[in-house]
Amino acid sequence: MTKWPVGLIVPMQDPTPFSPFQPEEWLHALDVVAASGFDGVELAITNPTLLEVAEVAEALEARSLRLLSITTGQAAGLEGLSLATEDQAVRRRAIQRICDHMTFAERFGAVVIVGSLRGADGDMELLHESIKECASFKPSVHLALEPLNRYESRLLNTVESTLALVGSIGAGNLGVLFDTFHANIEEVSISEAIALAGERLFHVHLADSNRWVPDSGHFDFAVVWKALEQLSYPHSLVLEPLLRSSADELLSAGRKLKATWGSSDYSGDG
């Protein structure tokens, strides 16, 4: 069975509830992530222009870690940025921020995630314009739009609606991020949603139905592994659960996932 690269989120500038690490300890965090058997990291970056790309590259290389992806949503919460807002000044800042992330990601071949930075609400036509501009900025850098559940955003809640926007723009570097927590709320069929994403599936986030680590809730991850394998999914998986108890639980989750891939019972239809 396919073994996908697995990553953990490490914040660079501002704390995130999806990581056990604090931004000021990011170098130590990389040590811990590497020692725990992960293949790479998803860096949580608020403003990439304040970071030294060469320093990050050297730190990752020294630990044999890949930069798999960059999550951008902190700028939405901390600065109120939105790609769908009718406030032109704010929208322009949001577009520039995604472009800055793409510039940072280019050196690493990392995926840039567009999740909450699109806005909790807003104008779909403006979102279309914003995403189109971002995608055209650096065609070699993959952008992954993340369907979010209805309680976090009224824009793009399912793979189908996200693919509609991707298709209307038609950029080859624009695709979908599949998040198991959000999909558990919004998708009728997990396996069918993954199959629908097809070659546009650029990234996967893992969390159980209760948003804790896999096997803490009722989500059937075997359905995901089967669907990804049938798709010949070539990219990475990143754990994005909330911390339930200790950091050790999250750090051990990557090894547990890899151990189950060869023996998962692929029953169920998603």
C-alpha cells in the first residue's frame, strides 16, 4: 500500500491551536518533529515577508524535513484579511499576502493553503477574482482551496462547490485541500468526495470527527486511505487536530497512522 509523507504543523510567528509548539521555539519544534518520525512540516506563517527563506531552508535541510505546505489562516484572525470582502483595501492586502506566501513556498515546492483567509462570508465574484489573481502570480506554486464547514464559512463548504470555483478559473496550479474534520460535517460520501477531487486534490488534513487526533472519534480513516490509494494520490498528509491532552499524543499519531496503512480494513463505502 502507498505510504504518504506525513507532516505536523509548526507555527513560525503566532500560536495556533493545531500545534503543541510555540512560535519562538520553532527550531526545537523541528528537532522534535524529526525525532518523532514525521517526514515534514506545515508551517503556520502569518506574514512570510518577515522571515528569512534561507534560514528556514537550512533548518529544514539539517533535519531532513520537507516543507510540505504553508497555512495562511492566521492573517484572517489576527488582521481581518479576506479575499472575498467588499472592502477593496482589505482584499488587496489579502491578495498580496497570498502572493507573498507563494513566493516563500516556491523554493520548497510547498503547497499554499487558502482556508479561512478567503473569509467567513463575502462576495463569491470577488473571491473568484482574488483567487484567479493569486493563481496567476506564480503558476509553478500550487494553491489548495480548503472547503470549510458551514459554521466557519459560508463560502465553499464542499469539494463540489470548491471544484466549481477551481474549474471556472481554469488555472493548472489551483486545487483542493481535503480536510477530514470539515468533510465529516459537509460531505455525503467521503470516498466520493475524494474521488471527485481527482487530480485536483493537492493536500489532505487529518483530524477525527471531534477534531482530535485520528482514532479519538468515530471517523473511518480506512475509507480515506482506500480512496487516496485508488486515486494514486501523490501528495502529503498533515495532522491538524486540536490538542486533547498532551503533545505526546499528537507526536505519536504519525507513527500510528503509518503502522495502520498496511493492515487497514477497507470496509465501508464512505
